[in-house]
Amino acid sequence: MKLRRLSSRSPGFDAKLARLTRYEAAQDVRVQRVVRTIVADVRARGDAAVLAYCRRFDRVKARSVAALEISGSEIRLSLKKIAKQDKNALNQAANRIRRFHERQRARSWSLRQPDGTVLGQRVTPLERVGLYVPGGKAAYPSSVLMNAIPAKVAGVAGVVMVSPNPSPLVLAAAAIAGVDRVFAIGGAQAVAALAYGTRSVPRVDKIVGPGNAYVAEAKRQVFGQVGIDMIAGPSEILVICDGSTDPDWIAMDLFSQAEHDEMAQAILISPSLSYLERVEKAAGKLLPDMPRNKVIRASLAARGALIHVRSLAEACEIANRVAPEHLELSVARPQALLRRLHHAGAIFLGHWSSEAIGDYCAGPNHILPTAGTARFSSPLGVYDFQKRSSVIRVSRAGARRLGRLASVLARGEGLYAHAVAAEMRAELRR
């Protein structure tokens, strides 16, 4: 197959790169209207609206939303329904994910000043979190682990999962990750139920997890009532190669992202033109055997590219401009390039570090910033399920000193009551 070729030496390269990598999550007006109606209806009618939409879109036959809650015993039973190798794999992945995220947990701290004033920060977990998990063919037990485990490590008391028709594998992942409640509901109605609460579905503080355009739009519309993780774009991979990696491996790494959907992006950058040609040839050889070859082909045609650069240093400069979700440094000396890289969701170092391992079981989170947002965003982590409160205990001596300072600043802003409140404690007024 022929892949798009770009060269950093060519006139207009910067504009071509910008067009290729630009992704604008344009909001579909029709989707917006449908979701706005659903969200308002669920907010007004609660369970009745949720049930009506579930019957309409998911063809459920339950008589109540409460009947769509999956019992704890059924969730635990799912561990016996799945194959032993699946259970072992989920357990091992969960253990690795848990160990990694335990290192992220923030701690409360305090600092005592010489005058007796104590300043600090109190770190507490969110009380309740909602986890959306796609159902049907798009079932991702790995995403259950990646969302629920950091929440539990943070100390979240209630993790509520919603998923239309969750598979035994998804339920098993929920059991292993410590999910507290599961409802077999999906779509924008599930997001709205989590955001506002109904008689059966508890209101949560934050909603995380992937979903289709309606789910993403619902998360966008309820943001502010609850927190959300992100509005994610299509999956991305950018690979930097020096020509020392088996081209079959790199072709398959590009496929691993392209197979997600037609809008996914897979880019290879190398200073070796002959290596780019070898990877292109490997892709043509391997593609027919891929079950999702039509999706891969469409993705690579729409947004894939092989980019020839002058040097590995220039490759790193381009990677920083793209700020990809996944960045593979498939080179002989990856550590030497790492210091040049500033913007990426996850960075994979060396020939053996395939992005696919990161997706499932390396340990770090696979929920990553996309569409260039790695310039200012981070992977999902324990910190997303903790909040921080400032703690201030001013001593009498501190009030005298700080009160004078606050008074000057408040009067400079024209806020008289602020100034007087500070002056009273500074004993400037009796």
C-alpha cells in the first residue's frame, strides 16, 4: 500500500504537517440538540426519562431503572464465567496498574511559621465517581481497570459504573477493580443520570470514561454540574525510528492505532528514507491479514504519514509540535532523545516498548490527552480523583503582621470591608 509521504526539506512542509495533524472536535448541531433534550428530560423526570430512553435506544425490557442495576453477587459471579486465562490477565494487569498509581497519591501537608501561623494543604478524595464504559462490540475491560483503580487508590468511596449490556469480561474487570455499583444503562441518559442523580442512580462528583459522540457531548453539557476527565479525540501514535527496528514491528505499531477507527492517526518519522520504504513495504505485506484491515486502510489514507527528516533532533522538534497521545522512540539510544521531548501523553522508550503493552498492562494509565492537548494536559491519574483544600490557621502575632499587610492591599483594591476585617484582628481598631 502507498502511504502519504512528507519531507521536512520540502517547501510548505509546516503547513502540510499542520493540516495533517489538526483535529477539531467540531460539535454536530444535531447531536447537540438531541443530547440537550435528553439531559433536560432526565434532569426533570429522573428514572422515568432514563428508562424511556433505554427502552428506545437500547431496547431494554426492564420495568424500572432499579431493575437495571446489576447485583454485587452477579458482578462477582462474572469472575467464574470468564476463561481462566482472561481472569489471570485481568488480575495481573490490575496489580501492575495499582502499584504504579499508588506512587501518585498526594498527601496532606502543613508548614508552621515562626509566629505560630500554620499553613497547609488538605488532600481528600472525591466522594463518588461515575465510570462510563461502552457496551456491545465496543467493550473495553482494560478501560474499566484504568479508570476505576486510580479512583480507588485515591480513596473514592463510591465508584458507579454505567454500561449498556456489559459483557462478562467487563463485569469481571469491575469486580477486580473494586467498582461499587453497576447499572446496565448507556448513552447520554446515563451521563445525565450520573450528573444530576435520580431515585435509582446516585449523583456523582466526576464522570470519566470513553463513549460515542452522544456520550462525549453529554459530558460536555453536564460539565460544571460535575467534573469530567476530558473530551477525547481519535487515538494517535507518532513513532520516531533510526532504522534499527524490525520494520514489521513498526508497521504493526502503526496498525495498532489505525485499527481504532477511521479518524485515528499513525505517523512514522525517520531520517532514513530507505527505512521508511521498508516500513511501507511491510505494511502492504501485513495489512491483508488484519481483521480490521478496511478500518486501518481508511485511517492511514486519511491521516497517516511517513515523514522524512534531516535528523533525530529534528524528529523530536516535530514531535513536540504534534504533541501526540502516544510517542514511541524506537531508536538505539532512546534515553538520549528523551530530554528533547516536552509534549506527549505517554513516551515508549526503545525497540521492545510497544504502545500495545502500554494500553493493557505496563502499569501507567492508557487514558491520555489527544489532539495536541498533551501540551497542557496529563494522563488520567490518582490526582484526578483527589481535591485539595488550603488550610490557614493564623496566630495572634501573625494576625498583627499579616493584618497590616492585608489592609494595605485591600484598600488599594477599594475593598473597605476587607481592610477593616483585617485591621480588627491586627488590633489597629478597637
